[in-house]
Amino acid sequence: MHRSTVVAALLLLGAAFALVSREPQTDSRLRHAFRHPAENGWIFVHLEGTPAELGYQHGYLLAPEIQDNLKALSLEMTHDEHKDWQFFRDTAENVLWPHIEAEYREELQGIRDGAAARGAKVDLWDVVALNAWLELPYYDKWYDKQHREAAPSTATVAEHCSAFVATGRYTRDGRVVIGHNAWTSYSSGERWNIIFDMTPARGHRILMDGMPGLIHSGDDFGMNDAGILITETTISRFSGWDSNGIPEFVRARKAMQYAQSIDDFARLMKEGNNGGYANDWLVADRKTNEIASLELGLKNVTLDRTRDGYFVGSNFPINPKLAKEETDFDLADMGQSPNARRVRWQQLMEENKGKIDVPAGQHFLADHYDTFDRQNEPDERTLCGHIDLSPRGSPSWQPPYGVAGAVQSKVADAAMAERMSLTAALGHACGISFHAAEHLRKHPEFAWQKEVLRDMPARPWTTFRAP
């Protein structure tokens, strides 16, 4: 090697060492945190410590993804809600922040600090609004009604998931099995790709899926080391908001972190209920093999439980009183996606009684049978939702060929939960991939999404375990 080349190499090495030495990786807050390289689209992140440490680790390790997620979600929200991003920042500061307890304030501030340390252009109110993106449309709809706005929000009526939980004579080993796929826009869904392994200083260890920048799962699939497994599906066409309540994202995270039983979970979700992101929560306790459905409206709350049976969710209201008083959903219209998927869930549960396990759950979440048309065809009425392939769209949420549907899936059973493990597939579980440029060429009406819309390839099922 020439002397000049050696000298140049040494100079570069010295400069690199100097840069590394100045990196805040030596910060004690990062001591127990790490991030694994992406595996089949998923990024595995381990966080550990006090609330401020959890947040700083999260923000630091995922800073580029948080910046990117903020760009995508702020574009979607301003388009769908007819408000600028400052409206949601102001709501985060003035409406939500006063009702967030100190533990989660510290974690949210930590996310901002960690992201800023890596150069991300986000502030605290961006982080809070990002965490509340699923419930802010509920506030927006209430706000528009109070102020008689001419262009009211439409996003509160979205269908957002398919899910099941089973136990007893319905499962292969008599123990609990739980599964869920998230329905959302493909631009946000492709970013719903984090597996969080969290060991907080207080409460229980958590393993859950999530998005960059969120202290909660968002689609709420996860488990804790007390043996509680959790998921949910949104109640379609729901209206309700209490500005004096605790943000849903705070209650969802707190319940995931502190619940030791189904009763604990229900109590934590009901305390301070603000009506935001109203869901039917499916919960399992692997210690007792009991499962439950908590339908959490603002005015109507119902908790059902069993040790021998199943509960399913596909965005339909369960309690007729809740449906009448808090939604404008038609329980009798079987052509609506939530009703059609409910019928399919019931068929699958009965057809597979005594055989439900993790592989069966994976198969369910890839199902393409439309019970209304009585044919196998991926569309807005199938458990593996493909609104992008539907000439009908999803009338209450997306126009024809809307860029939305099932974006990722997760399944776990009691044995996996004992090991703090789950299996997940990013993209459509059925194996159909989405190609952004091709879809926008055919449907230029969605060109407003071009800057943030990505391909969404179907990836294989991958098992993750807390180390």
C-alpha cells in the first residue's frame, strides 16, 4: 500500500473514532437498550428503565422512523380531517396533556429528547399528537359539532381490524389463542412495523407491536409477563368524546403495563374513559385460560367472559343499546364489512372447534371468503381486507379502490406467552403484495399520498421473543 494511502486511511480512521466518541451512545440512558436489524420488515427494539429512560431510548433508536412516521401521519390527518397539523398540536397541548399522568409525560418528553439527539425535527406536541392519532378524529368530530363546522371529520367511522380469541373446547390444547390483523391506510400500515420489548422500572414487561414514536401499540396487540394478552377492534361509526377524560393511548399503555388480571385490565381501561378510539377489547389470561370481551363505549360498557368459548371482532357493535345510542351503524345490513366479517368469524370458529392453534389463526387472518357475495375474492368484506381491490371501497371510510385494508397480522398462544413470544407477518397475510406506483397509475385520485406511499410486500410469518 502506498504511504499516502496509509496516511489517508489513518486520518479517516481517526476522524471516525472522534465522531463515534462524540456520539451520545455513551449516554447511560442507552445502556440497556438495543435495536436489531429489520427482519422481514419488522424492527425489534428493546427498551428498559425509568419512564424518561424508556422514552429517550425509543426516540434515539428510532429517530429516523419517527420523523418519517410524523410526515406520513400528519399528511393523512390533515387531508382526512380538514384541519392543519397545528390544530392537532394545539389539541395535544391544551386538551390531552393536562390529563396525562407524570409517568407517561416523562416518557413522551423522553421520546422527543432522544429523537432530537439524533437530529429529528420533532417537538413534544408532535410526539403527543402522534400518539393520539387514532383518537384525535373522535375529538375532531366532537369539535366540529360544537363549532358547527361545514366540513366535518370522516375518519371516526373507519373499520380498523379483524381479531379473535378462543379457549377451552375451541382450541387444540384447551388453552388460549389470540390473533389480530390491523386495518388502516397502506401508508401508515407499512410503518406499523416495530416489535417493542419493554422492561419498565415499574409494572410488567411488555411485548407488543407498534409504530415509531408511540408509547402504546396503537392496534393494541401485545402481552405482559403477568400472563395477560390483549388486542381489540374499533367500533364502527362511533361518536363520543369527553375532554375531561384520560387519553385512550395512555389508558391502553397503562393497562398493558399494569394489568395482572382481566378485572385489572377492564378497570384501567374504564377509569377516565374519554370515548376516544372506542374499541371492543379482546383479552386473555394465560394463567386461568379465561378470555373476555370488553366493549368500551363512552355511555355503554359491557364485559363478557368465559373459560370455554370464543370472542371475535370485526368492528361491529355488540350491545344493541350501544349501537343505537353511540353509533349510526346498521346491524342488519349484511353487506357492510363489519357484519360480513362477523359472519365469517363465526363460521370459522365453529368449523375449527377443537382445532384452533397458532397455524389456524394465521390461516384465519389470510381468509378471503366474502359471506355476502358467497365467493372467495379479496375485498373490503374479507377478514384479510383489500379495499384497494374493491370497486365499492368501504363506504363509511374509503372510496372505491382506496389505498387501505389489512396491513399486518399477529398470533400467539398461551405457550408462546409464557416465553414472551409472538408471531407476526407484515403486509397482507394472504401473500398478495401492494405496489404503490402501479396503483397510483390506475387510480390517480390518490396521488396526494405519493410522497409517503410505499410498496407493501407480503412477508412471511416471523416469530419474535423477548430475550
